[in-house]
Amino acid sequence: MRDMATNAVDETEATQATTDEKAVDTTKSDEVPETEVPAAAENAQTKEESPSGVGQGAAAVVSAALGVVSLTGSWIGTVASARQNLVGQLETAQNAGVAQQIQAVYGDAWQTTALWGGLFALIALVVGVVTLARPAFGTPGRIQAPWIKSVAWAGVALGVIGLFLAVLKYTGVLLGLPSAS
């Protein structure tokens, strides 16, 4: 009887050993071969290192926004114009001629507005051109997204128009001061 008990224990141990071997075999089949892991890590590093174009997109939008500001006016241009208007009122003598008073009070303020509009237009133009030229100095073979080019070209166009209008306003060709005589 004792032999039977020993045989039963031996059979139980043999069954457990077979089960343990299968468990080990199962874990081995789930492992990823070492050659595949570096390739996946390499792809992850390449994606992280490559530029996404977010900066170029932001610059293009800033260029277009500055172009719009140059055409519509800005808060800083309005404040500078009002300040220049006040300075003109304070510095103009009461006995000054009408033409001199108009120029000091309104003309200088108008020119200040034109200068600020021209400054915003110039910045829009420069940012747009730099955004369009950026791919030439970046990663070779990387293509700039079409929407970035479109918005940057819009910024350049608005900057050119704003600069042109600012020059016309400053020189008095566009909406010049009325004649005092």
C-alpha cells in the first residue's frame, strides 16, 4: 500500500512538473523578440524629434492677424493718436493760424496713427516672409503644410496693403487734411 501511495505522490509531482513546464513555455511564446523592440523605440524617437509645424502655423496666423490690425487700427495707435492730439492742443498758441492749429491738433495725430499702422504692417510682412522662407532652412525634404503657406501669404498680402495705405495716410495723399484757406 505504501508503494501505491508513493506512486500516487510521484504521479502528482510529475503532473505538477509538466504543468510548470507548460507555464514556462507559455511565457516564452508571449515574449517579443529583442530585434523588434529597438525598431519601435527608434520610431518613437524619430516622431518626437521631428518638428510638427505648430510654430510655423502660429507665425502664419500672427502674420495675418497683424496685417488685419494694420488695416483696421490698433489700441496702441488710437492711444498714441489721442496723446498726439492732446500734445498738439497744449503746444499750439492761441494766436497761431488756423492751418497751423489743424496741423498740430489733427495732422500730427493722423500721422501718428499712420505710423503705428505702418509698423504693424511691416511686422506682419516680415513675419509672413520669414514663415514662408523657414522650410528652406529646416529639415531637408520636409514639406510645409498648405494651410500654413496660405495663411502666411495672406499675412504678407495684408502687410503690403497696410504698408501702402500707411504711407498714403502719412503723406496726406489718402484723406489728407482739409485746406484752411
